[in-house]
Amino acid sequence: MDVLTVPADRQKGWYLSLMAPNTKGPAFAWLDPSRLYCNPQALADCVKDLLSQFHSDTIDLVAGIDAMGFILGASVATTLGKGFLAIRKAGHLCVATQSQNYTDYTGREKTMEVRLDVLKPGLRVLLVDQWIETGGTMKAAIQLVEKLGATVVGVAAIAIENTEGGKWIKENYKSSHCIPKELQSQIDGKHLDSFRSFSK
């Protein structure tokens, strides 16, 4: 499907067909979801689907995880009319921060941080990232938010894989993703065959 094409019949999840598979080999993620952000209707429909689980929840702030979670998180925040908080990789903020170590989806040890002058007890935060694979990055973000006394309303991502960490997030927090049930096994197996049906 051409990246700017919008089908006349926009089935739920139609925008998933815009994601681009890896063409560079095992050193990279197995696909690139960010291609769908180039299509304004795809991005809007993706955000609408992510928010469908949270209509009855009070959300004070949206927090997105460095770096791809910034795009989706800021779009979610704009749709809700709420502010956006960036959870950064360590070493980028020039203000006082709280940090949290974690292991990312590649198995590398990393540190993320958040500024100290926003999160506080009583603040209800929706956490957004582009993709949850092992769950390590999102779990660290949850820990950061909760260390500072704020409440995690829920977690939203285009996909939440059924890894140990992904299951932990689904079991312990309200969560939302865009993958239809019939395609979850393909996401978990890291192949795209059935996504072609969305572009027909």
C-alpha cells in the first residue's frame, strides 16, 4: 500500500499494513512501525484505537518513552488535550532527574530518567511506547512514575508481545494495543504474513 493511501473501508487496524519489514538484517528490529505515522489518517486511527480502552479513565498526563514513544505519545496527548512528559535515555536532561536501570529488548543494560518537577502523588499518567517486546523498557518507565508517587493509569503501544515481560504488563496494568487477536501469534513469532489482508 502506498504510504499516503487511505482505503475507503477503514477496517480496524488497517494501518498495520503500512508498517515496513526489516530489510537490513538481524542487527535491526524486525519491522518499522513508524512508517504508518507518515499517513495522517493512519496515525489518527491508531491513536483512536489505543485510547478506546481508556474512555472511562481520568488521565492527567501522557508520558512517552525515548525515542519512538515520543511520536505516538505526543499524538495521544494532543488527542486527549493533555500535556506530554518525555521519559529520556540517561544523560540528556539538564535538570534534576530520577533514574532507573533496565535491560532493553536487545539485552543491553541501559538507564532511563525523568525530570523531578512534574510527577507527584495523585497525578494519573498514561504511559505510551511504540512497541513492547520484552517489557523491560516499559517496566522501568512504570517504576520511574511510581517512585515519584504518580499513578500509572495504563500502558499503550502499537503491539505488546506475549513475552514474559509483556504478559506481566498485561496482568498488572490496564493496557491497550492495536493488534487484532487473530494476528497476535504472528507478532509474537515476528512475521507479517496476515498483515497483507489489511491492504486488500
